[in-house]
Amino acid sequence: MDARRATRPSKDSSTVARGLGSRRQRLVYGLRSDGYRRNNRNEQVNGTVNTRWALDQGSLDLRAGADYQNIRLPGGRLVQPSVGLDEYASDRRGTDTPLDWATRDGRRVGATLLQRFSGAEFVLGLDYRDKKQQSFFDNDGFPSFRDDSLDLWSVTPRVRVPFGTGDLRHSLVLGVDWNS
């Protein structure tokens, strides 16, 4: 059987994608798909905003975004010819994990200030990100539930100093990443 044919959507599966914003720059994008297999639904929404102002000798960049995903996990199809097992051939759309799922929910905001001084550049970035992930795996009656969270602040100062040696031009970049 042709592998490409097995991945094509059928009458029983659907995918809907929608966006808000221009075609070249989406602000919000959403996807909902039932997937090819059972227990294979994927719902996802992403949004982002970015704006930049030119300053006298630099720029200020502000950005924010969010993402959400809810996905069902169908598991693998087993093939073991030595014992006559071929779930791919007998039930390619099936699932051995009808209860398994995962979600992700995240947000981020940030600002970057760039300032030039006599050819050198100073860049200061400040960012915040949070993410919550959950998942459930039935494991044949031995369930496993995960609930993970991430809260991250980042401060990232950088300085770039151009210099030359003879006819060669170089840049020295010094910086630190502080994360908490």
C-alpha cells in the first residue's frame, strides 16, 4: 500500500484552520483537526503581537503572545510479522490508547531596548514566560498523570563593540543571561 495514501484525510476526518490578521502576518491562528486515526484530535490556538518604535539612536520592541493546545494521543500501531500481528493492516485508524491526552497553555511578554553609543550597541531584554502542561497516560490500567508548570523571568543585557585589526573588522559581544 502507498504510504502517502494512508495519511490523506477521509470523509470521517476534518481539519479547520482559521486566522485573524493579514495573510502575511497572522495575529491569531487556530487549528482543529480530528486527525486520521481515532483518539487523534488536535485543537490549537496561537496569538502574537509585536510592535517596534524607532528611537533617536536605537529602538524599543514590545511583544506578547499566547498559545494553547489540546491533543489526543492515539499511540502506535504494532507490527510483528513473526506472530502474525499487523495492526497497521488490520486497523490502521485504530488506537490502543483511547484515554491518553496532553494539553499545553502558555503566555509570554517581553521588551527589548537597543541603544547605540559611538558605534557600540547596548541591548537590554526583559522577558516573562509561563507554561502549564498536563498529560494523562492510561498505561493499561496503571495511569500516569503529569502536571508541570514553568514560570520564567529573563534579563539579558548585551553590549556589542566593533573594532578593527588592520583591514579586518570584528565585533566583541559581551552579555549575561539571568533567568529565574
